[in-house]
Amino acid sequence: MAAVTMIFVSCKKDKKDNPVVPTPTIAEQLVGKWLNVESAGLPLTSDIMSVSTFVKEGSEYKCYYSISEADYDVWFYKKQADVTVDGNTIMVTLNVDDITTVEEMTDITVNGDDLYYIGKTTLYIYGEEIASYGPCQEHYVKVNDDFSQIVIGRWEGTVTSDEPGFEPMPFCEKYLADGTNIEYELIDGQWVEKETVYAEYFIDGILMCTRWQYPECEEERENCVLVSYVDNTMIVKEKVMRDGQIYTQTSTLTKVSE
């Protein structure tokens, strides 16, 4: 009897000293900031990358979505979307005016800093379905950095590329705290501010998108880049497609003033 009691007490002690940690649900594993890097097995250029930030607010989940697509007049910076959790299926619903976009996420796998899932996106206008995309596999990577404050100031440097025939060129731009930016061009060895109708940017994690318009041009320009910061140097990478090949334009920049 004593032996049985000792075994019973020992087991209770082990459970207390080594409590069972519950496995996080799929929704809980999604909490954080994620950058879309591949779709349907293909790498994305930076102009169509997006950032999704999942947060838990009380008992509910929300998603904040950032993307810029000038062709569709899309300029979303941390646009709030509703999240519905049904077991291992996640529905993300984004409402903008009379347009509703619903993404269904299934077969979700979170492996460290990588997120994979099968996504199907449906577009509605006035409640009527007009288009759908997928299902296809999406790949996101987790983003832990936030350079929204570091980027503020005037930066100068050089743009290079791994694209054959690309000639290095000087670069200068200033990013202000109010979300606007100033472009410069080099004239007779001096940086001169370029005239724009408007120029603005946002940065969400490491994705920075800018858009602008010149007085002599009706077309709106934009670009999206990936930002990193090492040893007081900002590295800006723009992934572009040329003849079916993705090349990387790299701006190596030093802050010259606030």
C-alpha cells in the first residue's frame, strides 16, 4: 500500500512540475505580421507583395492589410479586415466602399517564420460575386522588424542591380513623418528637389510603398520595396520582372539629414 501511495504521489508531483502546455490553435499561430513572398509556387515581385498583420482583440481576431496597386487604384495601409475562425479554416473579409473581398484560408501550416496555406479569394460588388482567384498555395514569411521611424530623414546613395547592362545611378530621397516624401534629381553635381503634384509613402514592417505624380504626366507612379537597416545603412531592394526573370535593384543609402 505504501508503494502504491508513493507512486501516486510521485505522478502528481511530476504533473505539477511539468504542466502540459496546450498546443496553440491555428488562429493563435497566425498572430503577428506576415509578408506575402510567393503565390501559386511563384516568387512575387515587390510591387505586388502585401503585408497582413493578425491580432487578437479580446476573444476576436482582426487582420490589418497593407498593399499598393496603382493599376487598380489600391492604396491600403493597415486596412482593417474582419476575421472569422471556423476550426482550421480562416475567413478574412475586407470591405471598402461597395466592394467586398473574402479570402478563405485552408490547409494552414505555420512552421517557425513561414506560413503556408491554400487561399481562395472572391470579389463582390454590391453583394454580387464578380470574380474569384484560386485556390492556390500562398507563402508568407514572418516580419519582426519595423523601420517606420528609422526611414524618416533624407537619404543619399547608389542604386545597383543584378540585371545585365544596368548602370549604377545616384539616388536621393527624403521621407517625412507625415507620410509624404520628396524626390531629388542630380543637376550639375547638386541635388535639386523635383516638382510633384503629390508624393507619399507608407511602411508596414519592411514593406515600403511610394506613389507620386509629376505635373506633366497624368499617370500615377508607384513602387514597392523591401527595407533593411544594418550598421547605419539602409538597404532598399526592389524586385522587378524583366522578360520572365526577376532581378533585384538595390539602393544602398546613408542618412545625411533628418
